[in-house]
Amino acid sequence: MDFLSIILGLIVGLIIGAWVAAAMVRRQLQPKTDAIYEQARQDAMQIRQQAENESEELLKVARQEMQETRLESEKVIERRYNDLARAEERIDRRQAQQDKMHQKLEAREQQLNKRQSRIDRRHNQLAKQEEERKEELERIAALTSEEAKQLLLEAVETEARQDMGRVMREIEDRARDTAEDRARALIAQAIQRVASDHVAELTVSVVPLPSEDMKGRIIGRSGRNIRAFEAAAGVDIVVDDTPEAVTISSFDPIRREVARRALAKLITDGRIHPARIEKLIKDQREEVSRVIREAGEEAAYEANVHGLHPEILQMLGRLRFRTSYGQNQLHHSVEAAKIAAMLAAELGADVNVAKMGALLHDLGKAMDHEHEGTHAMLGAEFARRYNVPEMVVNAIASHHHEVDQETVEAIIVEAADAISGARPGARRESLENYIKRVRTLEEIAKSFDGVESAYALQAGREIRILVKPGTIDDLGAMRLSKDISKSIEDSMQYPGQIQVTVIRETRAVGFAK
């Protein structure tokens, strides 16, 4: 207990000492605290005074701005009020004008109503008089109005058709006199300046033999030589009774030429066996490829067409071994290029485009037996692949109207192709095809109503048609010639063009007694 009393006494003493020390410190710091408080109070008074001054200044500025804004608003309101007043005055004037116009219109309408009434009365009187006149005419002529109208219409129609036919004939005659003379001069000039020889080539080649004994050597023991040759060359060898000759048959002109050259070499060399046959055919393929390339280059040089890709020249040279109606296609292309160049020069077209398009227009014929599609589209696609100008590509693709012709050069290419193929002696056809074409022409013409007879003339280049004059009039004859021409174009294939002549003849026969 004494120990606890001592500790409690110490604690109480410490507390009392701390309190006494704190009181002494407060007594010492009291003057400084009062000074700081006084300084803070003065600073606050100064800040308050400054804030009041700034507030008064801002209030003054705000009042001035509000005054200016109010004055500006009053001016705007006044201007708008004046504008509205002027607009109201204009509206009032316009309303007054409209009122006057309305009064005039009402007066005009009343006048029109009166006039309409008079017109109606007059119309009724005229209708009554017309009906009376019509009844009188019907009584006198013993015809109804419908019958008279029908007779009048028939007479007017007949006269109009005759006048129309006469005018159409005059227009066509004038156009024919100018267009045909110009076209005839251009074509004659082009054909006169271009002359080339054409050799008819068939699907067979004949190889002469030095003797009949050579046929047995070509056939070989048990036919092994001829079988080896046909397998290696891809052709058919025909050994028949033709003296001292064998025939090579193939629809592929390149393979036929390779086989002809190889067989001629074998006959000259005399060593005929399968190994030798295969070697010679391989050598001749390379030789013919070289000949094809040179033929393409020569054709381009002769046609004066430059800048063609080597692959195009190679394909162009293949046309040397291709014919159409007996006409060599490479010679035909060169001739067409020359004709197209002259036509383009005469017409002011692009000569380079025209002659390049004509030279390459049948390029697809060198590959149409190997690919599907028409030769025009195949040639155009092949030319486009090797960066031929698009105008030339269009001329190639459109020379048989499989696509639209976009340039005048494309039309020139088509004309040059037709001129080269249609001139006398350029192409030939078999007697059977000729007779069939002539018979088809006459059958097409006779299938139309009003045709009495039809005759094909000038080797099928013209057809003359006699019509029944009571069924076909002049205008109908002109229309019939165009319909028959269109039917021939749609249903037949032929080189050049066919002239369709419709003849309408009226005969009047009388007897004097």
C-alpha cells in the first residue's frame, strides 16, 4: 500500500507540474497571439475592402453592357417593325390588285359563258344541218355514211401508198447513185492496186514416188512402216491404185505438211523403218515450225505491220497451211490488210489500226480446230493476251458481228475481208454446195406470200423475184425485198453479198374487133 501511494503521488505531481508549465507557456505566448490576431484582422479588412471595390467596378461594367445591348435590341426591333409595316403595305396593294383581277375574271367568265351558249346553239344548228345533209346524200347516193367513208379511206390509202412508194424509190435511187458510185470507186481502186495469186489446197497432199516398188517399202512387212508413220505423224496414208503416188490425208494442215516433208525425205533417203521414221518426223516438225515463223514475219513485213509479238507472228504463220473455200488464209489476210489500209487512207481513218486488224482478223482460224469457240473470238482473245491494241481486238472480234463494232476501223476490216473473199476467182466451192445454195435461195424467196416465181442468177450472187401485181403493190415490193434479204442473212452462210431484186409488173391486154 505504501508503494501504490508513492506511485499515485508521483502521477498527481506530474499532472500538476504539467498544468503549471502549460499555464506559464500560455502566459508567455499571449502577447504574440494577440499581435497575430490583430494583423490577421487588419488583412481581412483590407481584402474585404478590395473585393467590394472590384465588385462595384464589375457591376458598373455589366450595367453599361446591358444598356448597350438594350439599345441595339431596340434598334433591331424597330427595323423589323418597319419591314413588317412595308410588307403589310405590299400585301395590301397586292390584295387590292387581286380583287380587281378577280372582278375582271368574273366579268370575262360571264362573257365566255354567254359566248359558249351562243356556240352551243350554233353547234346544235350545224349538227342538225349536217344530219339533214347526210340523210340527203345517203338518199341521193344510195350509200350509208360508213360505206362512203370506207370507199374514201381506200382511195386515200391507195394514193398514199403509191406516193410513199414513189418517194421511197426516189430516196433510194439518190442514195444509191451517190453511195454506190463512191463505194464502187473505192473497191475498184483497192482491187486494182492489189493483185495476188491463190492456190487451192485441199485436205490431202499427194507425194510422188519414183516407182511402184516404193509403195511396198512404205507399207513395210505386215504394214509396220505405214502404221509407225501414221502413229508418229498423226495422219492417214492412202496407198491405192494411183500410179507412182501416195496420198496423205488429215484435216490438220500442219501435221499434213510435216508428214509430206518427212515422207519425201524417206523416199529420197531410201532407209524406211520405224526408228528412221520417228527421227525424220521430229526433224520436220522443227523445220515446219521455222517455216511457219518465217511465213508470219514475211506476211507482217508485206502488210507493213510492225511491233507484233513473236507468238502472234508464229500463230499468223500457221495460216499459210489453212484454206477457206480454196483461198489460202495467209494470202487472204495480207490482201485484206492492203485493202483495209487503202480504204482507211481514202476515208481518213487510222491506217495502222485498220491494216493490223485486217491482217489478224482470221488469226483464230489457226487454232479453232484445237479450241472451242468461233475463230473471231478465239483470235481476239489470243491477240488481247499479247497486248494488241484494244481497237484492233474489237476489229478482230466484230468482223462477223459477234460483238458490236466500236470504231470505223472495225467496219473497214469487215469490208476488206468481204472484198478479198468475194472478188471473182478468190474462192471456189463444190458443185453440190453451189446447187444447194441456189436451191435454198429460191426456196426462201418462194416462201413469202405474193411471190409468183424466183430465179437465182449470176452463180447465186443475185436472185430475181416476180410478184403478183394484184397482191403486192409498189410499197409492198420494196418491203418484200428487205424481208427476203433479212431472211437470207439469218439462214444462210455465203461469201460476199447477194442482190435481191423484186419485180412487179402490171399488164393490160385488150382486143380490137
